[in-house]
Amino acid sequence: MVRRASIRTAALAAAALAACRAGPPRAPAVAALDGSDITLYRDGAIVQQRVELDVPAGGAAATRIRVPAGLGAGDVLVFPQGGVTVTELRQAGAVTAQAPPPLRPAKTLEEELAAETPAEAPAEAEPEPAADRPVELELVARARPGRVAFRIGYTTARLTWEAAYTVTANAAHDRAVLRGALAIHNTTGIALPAAAVRLIDTTLAAAKARAAAALTAELTRAKPDGDAPHPPPRELGRLDVVDGDTRVELVRAPAPRPMRSVLVYDPIGTQYDRAGRNPAPEPDLGVRPPAGRRVDESFEIERDPAVTAGLPAGPVRLLERRPDGALALLGQARLFDATTRVATSDTITVGAAEDVTGDRERRELTIDDDRQRVVEDFVITIDNARARPAEVVVREHLYRGTNWTLAYISVPVGDETKEGPQQVAPRLTVPPRSKGRLMYSVVYWW
């Protein structure tokens, strides 16, 4: 018995793919059929693959199409276009189930022996597709005679990517140029020429959950409930996505950005970050083992929102261009992680700071179940043994959950202080051979 996939309507297919995309809902790009349409996520991709078909005078045509390994007819959506109606989509080589032959009167043994002939060799079954090779599907469509084009849609984990960056500083270390490149790894076995490609630096599951929450909020007229800013799509343009690797420039013709030296005290890092709106109640979270005392020498580079919006996270190498034109490595870090999504600048560490250390002490922890809140008070101490003032970025992580507010902080803060959904970076200037303190109180609630 052959399993056939039902041909889904264009409206259903459009809604299904649009719901998986981040940002405001938009219809799939089916009007302009210059090529395929690809949306890349961290764990896979949504593909609308262009299909061309020559329809004869009878108005009906059949063709074979290839989709990535692991997919079947039931995993594919059809987007009819220009009067095309797809009437059948099934695994290539599958045979339609037929009615059994009519019953005949039973024969005697003599009649059976007289009619016995050598048995025919069984027909060779079509080989199963290899696990890493594209799958062939048979598609039957009706349309006006001539050449027609439409799209089929599916999700696949065989389109992956990785990003990497360089920041090149001048000899004076007051200007830097950001460059980045993206490698698209296509292991589908299918080339997708002239594809409109965009990238959203989140997972498919997160995008679907966000779309579902936005739809629920719209239907109930409630305010959407989100734990973190959603990354905007990064349009990569129309690309020939070959079977293999495709390299894409992420930052074209970049302008130099202001850069300066700064110290960074980041004693905790992101290792304790707990996603979710209900705060983690563990008393020792973030204080056992004790925080480190190291303060880092770093360079701070201002962001240009018009250039960096939607750039995916990736490693970065900070290079120095010397007067003779040679390049030297200064430091390495990461850029555009979710933890720093709303930051106005990036810092890249180049080594440990001499004569400057830090200390992080929790003064209070109150877990109030009746009022459904957790309150923590901290004191950050910076010891500057240098003979000059030290400006220190104090990077603190509000790791218990995403529902938090700073009830009190002892230094001026602004919008630039918040770097991400669970990260703030107030600044502290410590006089020579002195100690400076920063105190703050954070309230989590549920």
C-alpha cells in the first residue's frame, strides 16, 4: 500500500512557513520567482525551492523533483503559482495501489499441473535512497500549456552556517574597521541558484514559539510576552547556493569606528545564566565558588547600528595594522552574542591588567515566596594600584532569570548600560592608588 501526501493549499502552506519566521509576519516570497527562497536559522533552514515545468497541450504534466535526504512527500508543502494546481506528490517509483483481480473458479490438480509454467523472476525493487543523498519525488500538476514555475517548501538541517569576524585597528588604536564573512554549508546535494537568502540568529524552535506567542497575543489583544529581544533578519541578497560551501561577505565597505582602551571586570561570565521568567532560587548560585579577581585590558569599539543590525554571533580576532602595513594579533573574543544583543559597543580582551583587581561580594539574599520575588544586593570593589585613574566596565550578569529590575545602583546608568536580556555594564572610574565601589540591588519576580 502506498502512502500519499495530501496536497496542501497555498494558504495553509504560506501560513506554516510564515509562522516559522521571526519578526512581523510576512507572506512567503512567491510573487517573484527568480529563484528559490532560503531562511537560515542556527539549527536548520526553511527553503522554498523553485520548480519549473513544461506543460503540454493537454494541460497536465508530471516531473521528478529532488529534496534533501531524510524528507518525504509528507514533509513538503506546495505553493501553487500562476494558475498551477498540483494534483499529486509522492515518492518516486511508488506504485498506486490497485484493486485485486476478480475471483475465478478453482481448478483441479490436473488442470493446475497442466497449466504450470516456469515462475517469472520477481521485478527488481527500486533501491532505497542513500541516507545522505537527495530524495526524488514525483509531482503531477495541471496548468495552462507552456512553461510554468512555482515553489515547494520544506525545512532541512542540511543547510548550516558559521560566521567569523576581524577587527583591524590602526597604529594609534583609536580607529578600527569591522569585517565579517559567513560560510553556508549545503549538504542537501541540491544546488539552489539565484536564491534570496536571509539569516536569523536564533533556532527554529524559538522562532516558532515566538510566532505562536505573537499570534496568541494578537487574537487575545494582549501584550506579547517575550523574554529577550528577537534578532532581526539579516538579508544576504540573492546568492547562488551551490552544493557545498558558499562564502558571503557580511560587512561591505565598512567605515572606521571609534576605538579606545578600557578595563573590564567580568567576574562571573554567562555560565550561570538561567533562561526563563521564574527566578532560580539556589542560594549559592553565582557566589560559590567565589568570583575571580582578574581585571582585563580591553579595547572598546563603538557599534554602528545601521551596519551591525542582525549580524550573527561568531568569533572575532582583533588585529593591529602597523605603520609598515604588517598585521599583528592583539586579542580574540566573540561578537553579537544574544547576551550583548542591545549593546552600543563591543569589548575585546587583550590580556590581564596590571595593578588593578576586583572583588565581588553579595551582601543580601532574600527569597520572598509570599510576595513572589527574590532580592540580591552586591558590592563590587575595584582596587587601583596604578598612578593614574582607571576606568572600569563592570560587567554583571543577572543570571537568576529574565524577569528582573535594578532597584538601586550607586553609579549613573543609561540605556547603554544594558547589553542583553541578562547583562548590564555600568562604569566606574577609580582614582590613582585608591579603591572604588559599586553597589546595586536587583529584584527578580514571578
